[in-house]
Amino acid sequence: MVGRSGDRENLKTKEVDFMGRLPFIAGNWKMNKTVEETLALVRELKGSLKEIKEVEVAIAPPFTALHAAAQELKGSSIHLASQNLFWEEKGAFTGEISPVMIKECGCQYAIIGHSERRQHFGETDETVNRRIKAALNHGLKVIFCVGETLQEREQGVNFLVVERQIEGGLKDFGELALQNLVIAYEPVWAIGTGKTATPQQAEEVHLFIRQKIRFLFSPKIADELRIQYGGSVTPDNIKGLMEQENIDGALVGGASLNADSFSRIVRFKEM
Ligand code: 13P
């Protein structure tokens, strides 16, 4: 799925090199940027990321700017993602956006289960599961977000929470579905707070997620699965995170709103 032949001479040797997992950096713009602002940022990114190879890049502008972004991205290797979608194709669901519409806009990916959706919009493991299924059924790839709150970490239940989210979100899925899925581990306490998880804190959860996938699906699927870290990722901390064996990329919020900082994150190998 994500074949990659080149080297990563700037990173220390690690298992991930032999697994062929292509690093994946995605920018979640959240509720930021008008159409005009989106076009300006996309143009800048197209310029600054033109030469990028061996890192997959995606951006997730708001729904209203997806179509314009897709037009502007034509001919570029930057992928486009939606920040959510609804599971029905069409009908009386005021305010919702279907997978068909997301595909038509030119998206290759959908972010699903972001903690802000869970926290503010009543998203549950069950609705996350339905959304992921719908996205995959319509040929979209999915960035499936999981992560514990500060309270849950302090109570020592962070692994249990992530386990429940994975079991619930991926309920009734076969191995095939996992081939088009990326998991993003985003500890809620690290999102927008400037408090990044240390590379070691992130790595132990990523390893746990991979082991869980190995158990639920297969060793092959687990080895191929890309797991992104998200939560206050910046050009200054990306390298340390990417050096971890089980961290295959990042889902970037605030720092993805600026072409310079996002490009520097994408170019982590050059640091
Ligand atoms: P920040 O990078 O702003 O902490 O946001 C992370 C995030 O929620 C990405 O989905």
C-alpha cells in the first residue's frame, strides 16, 4: 500500500525503515481559513513543498473551502482531507455532508473521530464507527483519531480509553478496511496547549496501538499501519517524535495554518 524505497539517512535506523511505512504529515485546519485565505495558503504550500518526496502530505481545510482547494491543488502531490463526514449518502439530514459530496469535492481522505468532535458535538465510538465505514465504502481513506483527556491520563486509564476507542471505532472491520486507514493518536491534553507529549510518552501509546491492531487484525496489517501523533506539533519537536519507532507522521493543528511552519514540519528529514 505505502511502498517506499528510499533511505532516511537523517533518522536513526529503526524497524520502521524496513516496514516501508511512508511518513504522513497532515494539517488539520479546523475552523480556520475562508476560501480566499485557503487559496493563498495552498499556493504557498505548493511552492514550498514542490520538491517533497518520500513524505505524504495532506491538508484538511473546512468544508466550504475543499472544492476551491482541490482545484488549486491539481497537479500537486498534496492530498486533500475533510475534517468529518456523515454516514448517509443523501437525504433529510440538515447540516450534514455526505461521503459522496466529500469525494466530489476532490478529497482522498476524511479525518474521523477528532477529539473536538467527541467533546463538543457528541461523537461516540459508535458514530465514529459508522462514519469510518461510510468513508471507506465510498473509496475515501480515513485518518481515525483517538486519545485520552488529561483527567483520564491522571487516572491512569489512558491505555484503556485508547483501547476502547479502537475497539469501538473499528468494530466489525476486516483487514481490507485497515489498508486504507491511518490512526492518529492525539492526547487531548496536548491539543492546542503547547504541551506536546514527549517522544517517549507518545511512543509507548503508539506501540500499544500497534500491538492492539496486531491482536485484532494481523501482524502484517499492524506492521503496515501508519500511526500519526497529534498535539502541539511544531518544527522544533517533530524530529524527536519522528525518530520513534512507531511514530509514522503527524496530524498538525495550529502549526499547519502557516506555510513556513507546516513546510518545516514536512521537511523534518532535512533538520
Ligand atoms: P494542535 O497542533 O494545534 O495542538 O492541534 C492538534 C490537532 O488537534 C490536530 O488534529
